[in-house]
Amino acid sequence: MVLLTDLTIAEARDGLARKDFSSKELTEAHIRAIESARAFNAYVLETPDRAIEDAVASDKRRAKGEIGALDGIPIAVKDIFCTKGIRTTACSKILAEFVPPYESFVTQKLRQSGTVLLGKTNLDEFAMGSSNETSAFGPVLNPWKSSIDTAKLVPGGSSGGSACAVAAGLCLGATGTDTGGSIRQPAAFCGIVGMKPTYGRCSRWGIVAFASSLDQAGPMTRTVQDSAIMLSAMAGFDHNDSTSSRQIVPNFESSFEKSIKGVRIGIPDEYRVEGIDPEINELWETGIQWLKQQGAEICSISLSQTQNALPAYYIIAPAEASSNLSRYDGMRYGSRVSDVSLTKTYSKTRGGGFGPEVVRRILVGTYVLSAGYYDAYYLKAQKIRRLISEEFNNAFSDVDAILVPTSPTPAFAKGEKENDLIAMYLNDVLTVPASLAGLPAISVPAGLSKSGLPLGLQLITRSFDEETLFRVAQSIENSAGWHHRPSKFMF
């Protein structure tokens, strides 16, 4: 018998419809799983009472025949989405006890679709990190374990808590946010599907801002189908967000009805970056063959600006962060450290409230925006961003999708890159280009390393063509036959 915590969203949806189990039973199973797996530190706030309340309400709606698209499905929410009446901290001391008086657009949409809220998941502080080690609540541990090493592994970041929760069976799906790869990279490390929609597809309203021109909400699930189901419930126009798209939200789940025969897949040599694990290059070649066998046309393309994407990102993102985080001064909300003068109050509040990585990025961002350096750094980075976007647009005049690896390495050991910032930032080298261009991208688990760790392949499509993205991703998933769970290695 399949455990309720091992179900996919689609399977749970169908099981609820058949009355094989109730939402209350499904939710209680996940609450027990969360309680038994607290060592992973995936959740920073558990909401069992709210979850049971949501589940009971769902069961009552189902009895009346009044159900939403995700009615009764237990999910987790990254603790960067504001949840009305429920603590939201962005995993920073400066927001330690902040309880929002309003709901984010994405979580409100999910609530309207009938989801059950299990709790808020851990993340790198203000989503700044690639390993989920910068959180004020402590690091998240990857539920996977190497078969040749006993070291505890990171889940990736910043959405490491959500990725861990999905992989370990602590929810059926979770929300994440992706600024430079913060959904896709942890998805690859934890062996799940992580999807970043087109910039503007999901409203940023109620998401604690990191870099406003890059931040985008997306689903983290066990299958591509689940990702499509969840995105349909999350996306939509929001008048509160000036960057929100008015594009009609299609039924993404119907994307899988078409084959990929004749679909043109671009392979850019520039993604064969220095330092990439040979096993990942081998998997990439395998993925190419999988798509070719299903009738796709493989095309060699050039994305020459790829090498400039990471340095441009680490100028633009910190610059926007320095502006966005200036609002945290202890005056209106959040922590406050009072002193004899206003200036000292600001200084002590921010000095004590922000962690080292956030401070580092604020300083970098302030520097590149300062007089005398704006043109030399920030303006040049924006020009490179435009070139990257144009290069993708040119590529998509010849191909329908691009296939590349998600991360240059499998999950690494906790603390391994803590003192090597360059090595840490290089985790984003394969995900950042799509973020700078605002394109939809997805990471699909496609194989295991020799040490038994998950490896992911990434697909990118043109703006607002998530349907093609899901269709090709489903083909990768089918070919890979992914069925692995971390329990095989961890417990």
C-alpha cells in the first residue's frame, strides 16, 4: 500500500475524488511526518491547527460538491510569502516576530483553490544564498545522503526548506521563489521538480523583496504534472503588482497531450562551463538522446554572453537588494535596537538584525550604485543583461526550447563552501542567464550520481511558453523514469 505522504498531487487529487481517504486523513499523515523529521529543519513554523481546520473545511466542501482545483491538498509555503495572521520572517532576525496583516497574492490564490497550509519553510535569509545555510533559524539538511560519504548535505538554496519538505514527504507541494536559481538549484539537489515561470506570470505582491526585477514565485513538486497543476492555481494578473502580466493563464496540465515530435531543442556549448561535474555532462548527453529518440530535432546554438551572466547578476541583484532592504530600520515593524540617537538606532537595528551574507550584499549593492561607480558597474551590468535577453530571443527564432544542466555539481557537504564565496556563487552559473532574461525554466530530476545523489536537467523556453516547457519536461521525466526517494539512502 502506498503511503499517503508518498503520493503526488495528481494522485492525491484523484484519491480524494474517489473518497479513498479524506483531506483530514491526508493532512494528519503529513503532520506526523513533519513531527518525525524535524532534524531536517525544513519548517521554521508548523501550523497543524490551521492545517486541520483547512482540511475539515475542504472535506465539507467536497461533500457539497463545491471544490477547488487543489482542494484538500496539503502544501508548504516558503517563509518569504506574507501569510495573514501567520508569522513571516524571510528567515531574518530583523523580521523575527513580524505577523503580516495581509496575504500574498500567490498564497491567497492557493488558499482559494482549497489548499491546506502545513506551515512555513526555511530559506536562506532574504533568499540570499545557494545552500540554505544563511537562515537565522539554522541550516536545512538535505534528506538525501551520499552512498560513499557520511557528510550531511545542503539542500541548495534559497528555497532549500521547500525542496527538502517535498523530497522528504513532508508536503505534497511547496511554493518557492527564484531570483537567480533559487527554485531550480535546490530542486536538482533534492531530486524534485522546480519550476520558475516567466517573470510576471505570478504576482510578487506580498513576497518579501530581494531583487524586484528578478524575483519570481514558482511551484516545487515531485512531478512535472504536479508542477503544471500547481502553477495554474498560482498564476494570474494582479493590479497590486505593476510587473504582473495580463497574459491568460492556460490549463498547463493539458500541455502533456501533445508529443514533442518536431520540437526543436537548442544545445548551447557555452553551458559546458569549467568545473562542471563530468557526470552531469554525461547526463546532459543522455538527455539529448532521450529527446532525439522521441522525435525532437536537436540544434546547436550559441549563447556567447553566458560567461557574463553571473558577474552581471551579482551586481544587479545586490544593487536592488540594497534599495529594497533599506526599509528595515526598526521604525514601523520588525526588530528594533534603541539607542540615544536615531542614527545609532538605525545602525544597531540593522547591524544586529541582518546576517553576514545580507550585509555583504547590501554593501556591494550600495557600492555599485554610488556616485562614480554607477556607470562602471551597474549600468554596464544592465547592458549585459539586455544583450543576454536579445541573445535568447535570437535563439528562440530557431529553436523551441533549450536543454542544459541545472547545477554544475550534485549537492555538496554542509559547510564545504561556507568560506569560499566564489565557489558558492558559482552554484548559480547555469541558472542565472534565464533569470536575467525573465524566461520560464524548469529543473527535472533525471539521474543519480555514482554516489547516489540526484542530478537535474534544466529546460528553458521563450517568454510565456510554459506549455512547451512542461511538454518537453514531461518527455525528460518519462525517459528518466525517475522514481527515487531519499528514504532509500537516509533512513
